[in-house]
Amino acid sequence: MSSPRSARLIAVVTAMTSLTVSAPYGTAAPALADTTTAKVRTASAGESVMTLDKEPTTLTELRREAQKAYKSIEDANRALVARQKKFGTVEKALAAKLESLQQATAELNKMRKPLSDLASSMYQDPSLDGLSPFFRAGNGTETLRRIADLDHIVAGRNNVLGDAVKLLERQQRLAEEAQELRAASLLQEAQLSAQVAALRKRSSSLVRSLTKALIKLGVKISSKGAGGCDPTRIGQAEQYPNGLLPQTILCPLPQAGEELRADAAIAFADLNIAYKKRFGTSMCISDSYRSLSEQQSIYYRRPGFAATPGKSNHGLGLAVDLCGGVQNFRSVQFNWLEANSKRYGWIHPDWSYHSPFEPWHWEYDPQLGAKL
């Protein structure tokens, strides 16, 4: 059995030799702190991608799916920006935590220095023989003091090693969390980018199919004016004042010389197909989009039968005046249109039944159309 003195000597030797080992701080990538660990959900490959039971066949379905794809692009882009912003916030928290970790390392090195200096002097000074400085001849008081010094060194060694182990474990945990966070972030960003690309392709394909269908119906769409029939651009039309919509965002109707905003024009073309199937002829249009100057002219020529210039739905590209029988209240054509127009987003507004009485006036309701 070893004596207490032998145990102390072994402990001192172990403490001195362990001082040459330091934690490998600074080798890990910036990591996520314990209190800010991000639970990032891995986005599924089908997230934000619209699913269809069948391919769209009608103009309304094509318009709806193109708008859905475009909205999904916007949603995916917003999600990407939000995730990047969240990751940026986490990065700041990581930087703060790593700075605290550096300070802890500096304090640990400061605690370790006295012991390190003692070990260095014993290894480098040939006049010192191992641990002999602690046990040179002396009286009992000096021996007790030296033993107390050894106890202090052993206690210091245990504290230093304990702190070093905790620091190393913490650093390894931070590195693992950082790696997981970065991998998840890169994966999500790649998935969202792929989704956006797929949605853009889908939206463009639908718009092309829609344009071809309109041309087949007799709509005169030039290569320069094709954008006006793109339903994903209706947000641009909303940016212009009433009656000042540019030609580049107005879509022609099958009826020559008439045009509306893209969503209204597409819905009207679809309604016209049903009307033609029922009556054997296309709907008759006497007026559609009105510029501000046209609104002013009609307002002065027909007082009481035209909205104040700049207030008419005609100026938004969302209204038509019809003829061919529809203008006659309770005619067969009027009644059929009243019964079927809402299926395509078109309505005969309440005011037009009485004040002023305009059976020929019909409007496209974007909110109703969006639900189709």
C-alpha cells in the first residue's frame, strides 16, 4: 500500500505533465449555442409545389393554375428570405457565444499559467532534481508548508483539468450543432431554389398554353403584346390609375377592337365559349376598356349614364357593355347570362338593375374569379 506522501508525489507528477496538453480551441466552425439551437425542419421536395388531379382544360382553369403557380413562386421566395433572415440571427448568436467561449479559454489559460511555469522550471533547470525542491531538508514547519503547497498544486490541477474537459465538450457540441444547422440550411435553400425553378417552368408553360388557346379562339395577340394576356401580371395593372392602363397590360378579346385586363379577358373569353354554344354566336360588345379621355367624353355626352371619370370599372379593364339582345332586360340572352355569368367571375352589379338602369353593363369580380 502506498503512503500518503507517495500518493501526493504521483499526483504532482501527473499534474505537471498534463499541463502541456491544451484544448484544440479554434478548430471548429462557428456553431450554435445551447440556448439558440435552431430546430430547422427539412423541407420536403413537394413543398409549395401545386398538385393537380388533372391537367387544366378550360381557359379559366389555365388562368387559375398559372396564377397559383406564380403565387407559389412568391411564397417560396418569401420562405427563402425568412429562413435566410432567421439563419442570420442565429449566426449573430453563434458569434456572441464563440466570443464568450474565447474569453473562457483565456481565463483557463490564466489559471493554468502558474502550474505551467512551475513545470517548465523543473524541466529546464538542471539544478533541480525532480520534486526535490519540495522535500529538501528543513524543520517540521517547512515540511508541512511544502506538503500544503503540493496539496494546492494537486487541487489546482484537478480544477484546471475539469474546466478543460467541460470546455472541450462544449466546443465539440457547438461544432456538431453548427454542422447540422449549416447542412440543414443549405439543403432547404437548395430545395426551395429547385421548387422556384420548377414553379417558374410550370407557370410559363401554362401561360404559353393559355396564349395559344386564346389565339385559337381568334384573339389577335402579337408577340409584343402577349404579356397583356398573362394573368400573373395583373398586379402590375393595379399599379396604374383608372383609365391610364398601358397597352402592354391589356388583353384583346375575341371581339375585334375590344380589350380588358388579363384575368377579366380570359374569363370573358371562357364565358363567350359557353354563350356561343348556347346561342350559336359570340357575345356582342359595344364597349370594354375605356381610357380616361374616353370616360370624360362619355360622361359629358351621356350625363347620368356614366361614372365620374376616373371612377369607372371600364377604366380598370373590368367591365363591358353588351348588345346582341343582352341589353334588353329579361330577354333570353339577359336571363341566360344572369344565370351563368357568375360561374366565370362575371356579374350584373346590383346598382345596374335600378340606379342607373343598365342591363347592358356587366363587370368582372376578381374576388369571385379567384375562387373559381
